[in-house]
Amino acid sequence: MDKNSTIYVAGHRGLVGSAIVHKLTEQGFTNILTRTSQEMDLRRQADVERFFETHRPEYVFDAAAKVGGIYANNTYRADFLYENLAIQNNIIHSAYRFGAKKLLFLGSSCIYPKLAPQPLHEDALLTGPLEPTNEPYAIAKIAGIKLCEALYDQYQFNAVSCMPTNLYGPNDNFDLTTSHVLPALIRKFVEAKEQGAKEVVAWGTGSPLREFLHSYDAADAMIFLMKNYDGRDFLNIGTGEEISIKALTEMIAGIVGFQGEIVWDTTKPDGTPRKLMHVGKLHALGWRHKIELRDGIASVVAWFHQARKEGRYA
């Protein structure tokens, strides 16, 4: 992949896609293809094939997906399964069919069994039942991994899959109904401070352990793999470090400056008890994260304040 290579970033407006475009531009890549959902519906096979046939991208980053937190995953189960299968099938198959040199498929740490041994090694895939609340999304992502593996085996198509841990960063989803835990907490505490609220309600018990990676680090890792890794085996992307939801919540409250009470609604689900990625394979290739959690959250809080001033997330 050189500076003039034609590179298509699917999902360029999302959390990871926008970070990939940011990092590619920062590194001097000049021929980056993007399409909004209004310009091309990734769920429609004919539209995607027409795009690939016309533009023939050499390298493809598939960061497009329908995503959400526990509530959204568990409520819109059919939508999450169908739309993610359609999106990834169309992109992966078109990349192969129209001669892309390499594709990188972005999965999710939710592919692993709910009670898989921690930290999560890549070989834990399909060794036990999934977490029920996000099973449809996980099944779609597993299918994407297997499609990449099958294309690699049958046609020697250079399709690489990577499984990131929980991500956060600019352009995240801050909708309190559909977002993941970290952006939801940022919004809750920012609004609570602005409104002078005396308490913020957080879901569950606070006991689950989670790992968080800034989207710019995730994008950096994906570009690194696009340049340096060829193989059918998928790789985890993460920090190898974890924090409890309770400690995370208290950290965000402190960064925002909220001084009220944190109330835990234990009627809401916790999700998987612990989710930490084993990143030994990635470290062995020479990549490690650069942005520490507190610094990353502080930067996203500042970004969120600015985004609200500009009329977003009103």
C-alpha cells in the first residue's frame, strides 16, 4: 500500500471509519474513496457491486456496520443480524470479485463466548454460547470472519480480519438509547453537570470489567495490519488493560467535573462479566496502543463539548 493507492473506507462517518480516514490522511495517503449511506446503500448488492466495478479500489477497510449498546442489540435483533450480514457480504465479496489487492474486515470482541477464559485468545472463537443480548450482532461478525477465511483458502484472496476491543473516540454514537457505555456515560455526566443534577443513574452493578481503546489507536492498528500482516487468522486489537464499569464511571464523572451522586440501577443488565482481549499476537508484530484511557476520555469530553456547541447531539 503506497501513498497513491486507491483506498476505500466503508463506514467513513462512523467512529472507526472516520478515524481510519483521519489516520490515512495524516500519513499522507491521497486517494481515499468514501461514500455516504445516501450515496450508496451498502445493504443493496447491486449498488455495492456497481461502485466496486467502477472504481476498483486496491485496498478496502470494511468499518461499516449497524452498531449499538446492550439495549439496541437486544431490542432490534433481526435488524442487527440482517443488516450486518448484508453490509459485510456485499463489501467483502465485491472486493474479491473486482480485484482488490487486500481487504481488512473489522469485527468485534462480542464474537467470543460469554464465559470464555480471560483474557480472550483468538482460539476461543466458537467454543461456547454467546452473550444473549448481542448474539445476532456477534453471529453476523463471526460470519464475516469465516467468509474472509474461506475466500483466503479457496481463492487466495488477501482478506484479513481484526477484532477490536471496546472503542471510543470522536464521532461516536452518543444517543442514550443506542450508544455503548462509555459515550453514554460521557453524555450523562456532561448534561447532569450543565443541569445542576444531584445524581446520575448508571446501569447494572458496576462490577463488569471492560477494556477500552481509542478509535485513533484502533485505526492506527488497522493501517499497520494492512501494511504488515497477511494471513487467514484473525487478530485481536486492544490494550490488554481493563477497568471496572464502576471505576470507569467515577473516572468520567471526575473528568467532567460532576460532583453529585452516582446511583446504580441494578434492574438493568450487566452484560458479559469480563471482557479483556489477549493482544500477544499483535504485540509480537510490533504494534502497541499510544493513548492512555484517562487522556483519551478527556479528549473525547472536549470533542463532545465542541460538537454540542456546533449543534450536534442537542
